[in-house]
Amino acid sequence: MTDQQLDTRGLLCPEPVMLLHNAVRDIQPGERLQVLATDPSTQRDIPRFCQFLGHQLLSQSEVDGEFHYLIEKGEI
């Protein structure tokens, strides 16, 4: 289940993580955000973002050259 979706397909580093940072601010702790991306650097950047800021990366997958992430906002 997803509460919000962020589509960063076609954007390159650092834009996906910058947009993710803004999107996470707009949701409540415990809500889930699905992120869609095409930039391979998100495979490194999004897990680090979650770890550093205390959010939970619930899933990470690649589907037909797209990277899909499901993030649950942590208690901040």
C-alpha cells in the first residue's frame, strides 16, 4: 500500500534525491511513498538517504530499466 508516489523518471543525480527530500517533508510519519526512477545512482543514493534520515526502505526493485522504491517515513 502506498500513500503517495514520486515520479523522478528521466531525472539525473542529484534531482531524484532532492525531490525525495521535499516529498518526505509533505507526508506524515508512518506514511509510505513510492519512488520511480531511471537514474542508476538512485540504487545507492536512496538507501543511504533513508538510513541517514531514519526512514525505512521497505522495498527496492528494478523493473524494465526502472527503479522502484517503497519508503516509510520514520518518526522525526
